[in-house]
Amino acid sequence: EAEVWMWRINSSSLVKRRIHLLINASDVSQKRKERTDYLRRIARDASLNRKRKVVFMLEGRMPELIRDLNSRDILIQERVLGTMRDVVLFGTTQTLSAVVSHFISSQAIQPLICMALKTNDPNTKLLITRCLRALVCGSESQVHQLIKLGILPAMLLLMESPYPDVCGQAILGLNNLFSCCDECRDRILTESKALTTILGFANHFDMEVVRSATWTVATIAEYSVDDCAALMAFVVRLLPSSDDHILVDICNTVHHLGEKGTKAIQHIIDANIIPRLLELLAHPNGNIQELAMRSISVIAYGARDQTQFLIDCGMISHLLQHLKSPNVEMRKTCAWSLSNIGSDDPNQIQAVIDANIIPILIELMLTDAPIVQHECFWAFHNIVDVGTDEQIKYVVECGCISPMSVHLIDPRTTYGALKAFRKLLNKGHKQHLQNSQVETWLTTALLMPKITKENRDLMQEILR
């Protein structure tokens, strides 16, 4: 009995001790968290104070920095360049404009450019290139001044550097120049061999340089380019890549080119990259899947034979699969593709019907997000507008009227919904409409927020 009693006392003490240790551990954890938050707050405040002092530091030190920049001592030059780079890269968006102004007014640009082109030291060349790349992120007027000071030819020469880091930074700087304004874009494309030089980096041995070049090509394709064939050669070279960054920019390039019209779309088709784009729809990276689908959807907006080429490649089966995707943007893009397919040819509409997609579109138009419902509506609008009598009868019997009537109260689709319903009546499909469908449609029509003259005329014709 004494041994049992002593064991109970010891066990009770042990439990109390464990509780005490747990309480102490909780206190220590809370104190550690508070101290971490305190240190982070101090570091953030110090960072903000340093950023506020960037401009004031330049006001007094720029003449000294420029004097030391011309020093024959390499260590002094590296120290000055490091300071300039930190000032430019460390500044916030608000202070960058003032920093660039200080560099321009103190005539520091041309010494930097001369040193970048003359030096053979890779570290010095990289420091200057990073500094110049950051400077071209200033305002539009400042970029124009930098171009007058010769920064564009300097970037083109630095792109030919044998050092990959320097080459990559120069490409990114040229990308910043190209994104600035129309005048800069025209000057880069017409007065220099910039595009030819960038496209030549498709075979570069350094992956970072290839990534920088791919990003810049996507930026060029977004704005304006006449040589679609040269860009497509670049795309064909890099589309088989397994690098996610490269694939993202390549898909963006194809998408931007497809927006230029049927001539550019034909270049894409002639390059025989459609099968690869369809393969990317099964890529493990969801962002690449979405961008590949956008590229294909833009091509589907082309001429009738171009859309038919996509159908022959098996596009509709991929659309059927991705209409059930958990990604709302993917479902929206698929519905947009189907609206493009159904906008021109009854034979292409029949291919959509044969794939049993119509019931899925009706379900999405009833239950999905508004952006998906909007694209599904236009898909049915185009079928009613272009399809044959049998095709229109099929979609009406599937129940498309009630979901389409909801879009009467959306100002973006009011006219389209009225036009589609009038088309149904003019084509003699009244016998396929149920009384409940007509009643729902008329009840919804009374809720239209704004009745324009065109909508009023259509409404009167429908009632007649």
C-alpha cells in the first residue's frame, strides 16, 4: 500500500510538472512570436527610411560619384557602380522617377555607357548593365531623353556580350524600352536590328538568356510586328521546350499573333504547331493549359477553313474535356472557342452537336459563373443565327430558351437575346416553343433596364 501511494504522489507531481512545462512552452512561443514581429516592424521601418533618403543622398553625392567613376582604380569604380546600382534598384516606384532625373541632370548616363562598352571586366559590365536596365523603367519623357543620350545602341551592343548575365540584362532593358511608347517601339523595330538580334537567342546556351529573349518576343508580338514568319520560326524552335517560363511566353506570343488577323493565323497554321498546343492542354501547369487554350481559341476566330483545320486536329474533344475543368477561366475560354466555331458554318456547328456538348453548355449557362454564362449565351446565339432548321430545333428542344432569356436584363447581351428570339420566330420555330418558355421570356423582357430604339423595334416585331 505504501508503494502504491508513493506512485500516486509521484505520478501526480509528474502531471503537474508537465502542465507547468507546457504553460512555459506556450509563453516562450508567444514571446518569440512577439519579438519576431517587433524585429520585422523595425526592419520594415528602417527600409522605408532608407528608401526616403535615396533622393536626398543623390542630391549631394552625384558629382562625387561621377568623379570617382572616372578613377583609374578599379576598386573605386566598382564601389561607385555598386552604389549607383543599389540606388536605382533600391528606389521605390515613387522615387525612381526622381532618381532617373538626377542621373540625367548630372550627365551620368554617357560616362556609364562609355564604361560599359569599353570595359572587359564582367563584373563591371554587369553592374552597369543592371543600372541602365533599371533606369529605362522611368517615365516616358525620361526614356525619350535616355534614348537621345544613346542608351538604345548601347543596349544592342551589350546584347552581343559574351557574358550571359550581361546579355540577359540588356535584353530585359530593351524589353522595358519597347514597352514604353509607340515611338520607342517604332524606333527599335525600324532603326535597328533589335528584332533579328533577339530572335537569334533561341539557340543560346544559357537558359536565362533564352527566357529573357522569349519574354521580350512576347512583348513585341503584343504590340505590332510585320515579320510574322520570323517570329513563328522563333516559336517553332522553342515550343518543344520543357521549361515552364519559356512555354508561358511562347503561348503568349502565339496568342498575340493570332489577334493580328487571318494572315497571322495562317502563319501559325503553316508552322504546324497546333498539335503541340493541343498537347499543352494536358500540361501539369494550369497556367500553361490556360494560355494554350487561349491561343487555340484565337485561331478558332479566324476564317472558316482555319477553324475547320482546328476541328480536324481534334479540338472539339479537348473542349469537351476542359468544359468540366475546375478552373473558371478555362471553362470561359472553352465556351468562347465554341462561340467562335459556331459563328460561321453549319457543318462546324454540327460537329459541336455530334460531340454532345450542347447539354453541357446549357448546364453551364444556368449554374456557372457570370463570365462563363456570358460566353455560353453567345455560343447559342451564333447557333440560332447561323444554324440550320434541324440544328435550331435541337438546341430549342434541349432547353436553351429559358437560360437565354436571363440575358435580356444584361445590357451587353440584350440586343443579342432579342435578335436570337426574333430569329427563332421568323424561321418558323414557334411550334417548338413551349408556353412556359414564352411566358418566361416575356416576363424577363419586362425587366430590361434600358430600352433603346433598336431594342424597342425588335420587341415590337417579336410581339407582332
